Amino acid sequence: MFAGLIAILVVFGLGLIVLFTYIASVMRFILFDSIVAKECHIRKGWARRGREGHLLFVWQMILMLLSFLVFVVLIGIPAAFAWGLGWFAHPAEHVVGLVVGGILLFLVFLAVILGFAVVHLMTKDFVVPQMALEQISAFEGWRRLWLWLKAEKGG
């Protein structure tokens, strides 16, 4: 019974995440238009920017799925390695390996989180304006941004 309730709550939570991500994707363009026009019209903006919002939503869903898969691999491979070596069966005998491995895994985990945060931030700050002004996809916006970044390595 508890497993069913937990499953329902997980599905409901994932549904809310998807719903709020979609709303935030469209609202990002409404915010952009509101700043440019110096006035906000949510209903008009929603109708006007639905396409761009949908494209950003797809980008964000792919980024979320990719980050989930990276974290599964990032945690799964070391856990499987430690399991295969029997470190979890007799942890007292492998304290040093577990602690050092845990610290390294934590540092890699933080670096990956930082990388995904930078991608998310750069999408909001650099790709969304391109999408809004030129009616391009997030993938095309990132392709252009990547060219700019490569040209400005020192900056």
C-alpha cells in the first residue's frame, strides 16, 4: 500500500515538474518581451510566444533527461564497482576506499552539477534572446553561442 502511494506521489511530482517547466519556458519569453516593451501582457504573450516556449521546453526536458542519465551513470558505475569488489558486504574492511571514493565521487558530482547549471544559465541569458528575436530553436541558439564562446576563449 505504501509503495503504491509513493509511486503515485512520484508520478504526481514528476507531472508537476513537467508542468512548471513548460509554464516557466513560455513565461521566460513573456518576461523578455515585457522588458523590451516595458509593459507586460501575459495572455497576449502566451499566445504570441507559445512556439518559442515549446522549443525551450523541449530543450529543458532533454537537458533534464540527460542530467538524470549522467547522474545515474556517475553514481551507478562506482557503486557497481564497489559492490563487485565486495566493499558493501564488509565495509569496515574498506573504509579508506569508501571514504576516498566517496569524496572523489562527491567532487565529480559537484563539477557535473556546476556544468549543468552553467548550461542552464547560459540558455536563459544568451539563447533565449536569440530564440525570441530570430525565431530559432534552442539547439540552433546553442550552436551559435558555442561559436561565440570558441571565438572568445580568453574573455
